[in-house]
Amino acid sequence: MDYFTFLVALLHVHKDSFEIAVPLNSHVVSEPGENITFMYELQMKGPMQQVTWEKVQSHQIDLLISCNLSQGKSFPSRFRRQILSNCSQGMRRSFILMPHVVASDSGLYRCCFKASTGENETFVVRLTVTDGKNDNQYVLWMVVGAVLSLLFVILIAAVIVILYNRKRRRQKSVQGKESQATQNKASNNYRSSFSISQPSDGAGEDIYVNYPTFSRRPKTRA
């Protein structure tokens, strides 16, 4: 992305304490080397006298652009940074362009339209220029986190499978023992119902075998 335009809502800035209320949709994130444009269109009715752009920091406020709307004249700034802006008589839309931003350009930027009656209209935008090293570290941590999460899910799944298999084996073992006990009980009942009673007097039965008698004839000699 070579050119970026971002519109933000109205805000009021307290100059003495540098306390700035920044809306959630006024944070611009950029990579180094991009061209960033902040633009604001005046909402108030009536003529305005001056518009200024400033960079607000915790220890100071740097003036970037100052434009006299009555004369359409821009005044130079001592800020050591190339800033492009528009300035014309009676204009109601102002922008600044920062080419090839770097990490030091990160911060709060404020635009203020001022009227001769003392009324003013202000908005603030925050710019964050990312660092390549931080991006790489962020991506690395994201990858490590994803891998650890995947390993955790796999571990939980493995534990569940192991516990399930153990439960199944215990159930089969119990069912096998119950089945074996049932079979043994049925076999014992069968034997007891069909047992043969033996004579009580101990008398045995005589068994006779008849063998046929064959006569033996003398062999004749030739």
C-alpha cells in the first residue's frame, strides 16, 4: 500500500496536560516506507480563520503545518520532517502527507480548524509504524502458540482414546468372566440332573461269554 487516507471523528484536546481522548477507529497501522495521508473535512458552518496540524507528544507539541484561511497563505514549520499539505483561501478540507514513514513517525497527530469567533474543531489520529523485527517476533510467537495448542489438543485426544480403550477392555474382561461363570453353573446343573445312581449293596453283575468249540482233526500224512 503506497497511499493511505484515513478519516477520523471529532475530538477535543487539552493542550496543557496533553490528555487526548482517541476514538477506537482512529488508529492507523503502517509498515515502514509507506506514504501516509491524514485528511479531515470541516463539519462546522461559517468561515474559518486558520487550520493547523501538530504532532502531540508527551513532552512537547510540534507544529507541522499552519495555514491562514483568510489569505490562503501557509507558514513554514521548523519540524524536521518532510510534510506535504494543502492551503487555500476558504478551504474546508485539509490534509497532510508524510512520504516514506519510519518508526519515529509514530505518535498522535492533531488537526485544528479555528474561527475568528474563538470556536474551533479538532480531531486526532494515532499512527503506529511497525518494526520488521517486532513483526517477525509476533509471527514467531503466533506460530509457536499455534503449535503448542495443536500439541495440547493431540495430547488430550490421546489421553481420551487410551482411557476409552482401557474402559472397553475392562468391560470385555468383566463380561468374559460373567459368561464363564454362567457356563460353569449351567454345566454343573446339567451333571447333577443326569447323574447315574449306583447300586447300594455293592453286588456286581456276572457276565458270561460263550466261545464255540471246534473239533481238532488229525492231519493226514501223504
